[in-house]
Amino acid sequence: MGSVFGRARAAVRGWTLVELLAVLAMVGILAAVALPSFARMLVRRHLEGVAAQVSTDLQYLRSEAIARNAGVRIRFVATPAGTCYVIHTGADQDCSCDTVAASCRAGVVALRSAAFAAESPVQVQANVESMRVDPRHGTVSPTGTVRVVAADGTAVHHVVSVLGRVRTCSPGGQVPGVTTCPS
């Protein structure tokens, strides 16, 4: 009978406390090494996603003006609470936006808007207050650069030409896969 119990005990396997602590220490070390890289990757993916959306909205601006046969405008607003932009019909000051929603005067239509709270990992900035697309020629006035900037300073620039074309680049080649901006 003693040999039956001996075989049964040998069949039961488990982890000792020392083995368990060693595995937990290794997992902790791996997590500590991987976490900063993962955080940088998340910020870069967020930057790339917002940059793609801004590029799409700039193309939408031009196509909507031509489809409506009326001038359509994009307006950029920066406040201490964050940044936002709104694509709308009407004149320059007819619409505004904040980190919650866009608001327009009567008779003016807000077609699309996006807002980024101050604590957001990405902000959208522009070197012009607004840009308007002429429906007849599809031209943009004034031309400008829309910058999508991450909290770590990594950026993607969308340069809008007078013909309404959008050229995308990254200053210093900071974002892999995006053309480096000329100096």
C-alpha cells in the first residue's frame, strides 16, 4: 500500500512558492521593459489616426464645396480647453466649435467637426484661422498648413495648396512611412 501512495504523490505536480515568485519577477521585468514602448506605439497610432481623419476632412471640404456649388469653409479654433475644427457653409465667423460641439448661426450648416480636449494625446493646429474652397474652381483661399501634433512633439503636417491638394509630411521624418517635410 505504501507504493500506491508514493505513485499517487509523484503524479501530483505543482509550483513551489520559489518557482511562482521567479515567474512573477520575470513577467514584471518584461512588462516594465515593454510598457514604455507600448505607450509610444499607442501615441503614434493615435497621431496617425487623427492625421488620416484630418486629411480625409480636407478632401471632404473640397468635394462638398463642388457638390453643393457653394463655398465651404473649415475653421480652426484653439482655446485653453483644447483645439477643434468645423467644416461649414457660410462666412468665416458663422460657426465655431469647442471641445464639445460645433455651433453655427441660423441658416448656416455645420457639415463636420472634430474636437480635441487639452488632455488629449493629440492636438490639431493650423497657421490660418480658416480656409474656404471656391466651388467653381475648387481652389482654396488662403492656403495653409494643418498640423497634427502629439504630446511628445511628433507631428504630421498637411499642406493645402491653392488648388486644394493636400501634401502630407512629417518634420524631420519623425513618423515612419510619412514623407519628410522639406526644410
